[in-house]
Amino acid sequence: MELSEAQRLAQVGSWKWDPQTDTVAWSRELYRIAGRDRNLPAVSYKEHSELYTAESWERLQRAVEEALRSGTPYELDIEMVHPDGPTTWIRARGEVQRDTSGGIVGLRGTAQDVTERKLAETELTLANDRLRLAMESGKSVGWDWDIKNGRDSWFGDLQTIFGLPAENCVGLVEDLHRYLPPEDRWRVLEAVTIAMEGKKPYAAEFRILWPDGTVRWLTAKGKFYYSPNGAPERMLGMAVDITERKLMEVALRESEERFAVGCSSGKDVRL
């Protein structure tokens, strides 16, 4: 009873299979996960294809066959189909059982309901895709910097911002200084250092200099994420192209300066 209650709380069911007789045994929780009547016999392995989507069944078959051949345990996420239509995502784990001489005589394992996690992953993927599409259409880029492992990835309108094709979207953090004019490098470094050490949001405005001399202005914001011991592990952020705004600011400032000079000299000033 305690084992059944523990499985219910953890949403983990257990199973055993005897390949010689194709006899399958399920725990109470596995019946619930599969949406099956526990008064009926567990579904035999021969009929297991009805339990899963076609793609999931194909992957599970390969894993089972490899386990029986080499004794390799497996762990994979597969989609289980309920008799009344809905599906459940499970984390399936299996390992071989051996007799006293070491021969493989069966399989046993667990199935954990991970539907909520898979739905959350799907929503996250959709959100990232929406953000990516928005960036690609809005002259902006985003980055994900894995500080701990020294990796970074970029996405969005890299062509407009850096003059780079989309395939060159990794490793820019280390080489970013090459795209910054010398007088802007200290500003970016200082903003990053203050944000990282003070655990504050990162914000900076700076220029990007292309090899052909093209200059783009960016405004960037980011956030650091830290390990339990306080060490920075990750940084997420985005940068938006504000070149047109900067050019308009320059044009307005020059116009105001001409107006001020004209007024002081008494001349008719045309903007």
C-alpha cells in the first residue's frame, strides 16, 4: 500500500515483461497513467502499438530491441494514447532482468507522467519562436550566454545588426569587441561588469562598426542568472537597432545649432 501511494504521489508507475510468454504486469499507478481499467489484464507487448503514437512506438521498439540484444538500459519520452482519445507524455525507463547465469530473461521499468512538463516545454518553444520572429522583423537580436560553459547563441536580425548571415550566430560574445569602436568598448564592459557584480539589470547604448565602415547604433538590455553560491551562470538579453533615431537626433541637434547661430547673427535661418 505504501508503494502504491508513493507511486501515486510521484506519478510513476512500474511494469515487468516476460518475453517468453509475453506476460506484462502493471502497477496500479501505471493503469491510471495509461487510462486503462485495472480490472483488465495489462496490454501485452505484442499489442503495445495501440498504446502509443506511431512515432513513439517506433522509438520504444528500437530501445527495447537494443536492450534485449545488448542489455543496455533505456530512457526516453514517448506519447501514450488513451482509449478515449487524449494523450499523455511519459518518461519511459527500462532495464533487463537476468537469470543466475547472466542471461536476459525479461525487462522491467517505470513510466512517469511528464505531460505538464512537456506542455510547458512546448509553450516555451512557442514563446521563443514568437520572440525570434518578432526580432527578425524588428531590427533586433537576442542572445543567450552560458557563462559557466563558455557558450553563447544569438538569434534575430543578425544581418541588419552585424552584417552577418544567420549561420554565424554563435560565439559573438568573445568576438564582440571586434564590432565595437574603441571608445565604446569601455562603456559596454563597464555596464556588463556593474550588472554582473551588482546583480542588476544590464543596459547600454553603443555603436556597432562593420568592416566596411557602416555604423549601427544599438540599445541593449539583459539580465544575469546566478548559481546558489552567487556565481553568474547565464545571461539573457536583447538589443534593438536605434540607428534611425540616432541619425534624427543628430540632424535635430545640428538644426538647432544652425538656428541658434542664425539667431545670434540676425540672419534669416532656414531649417
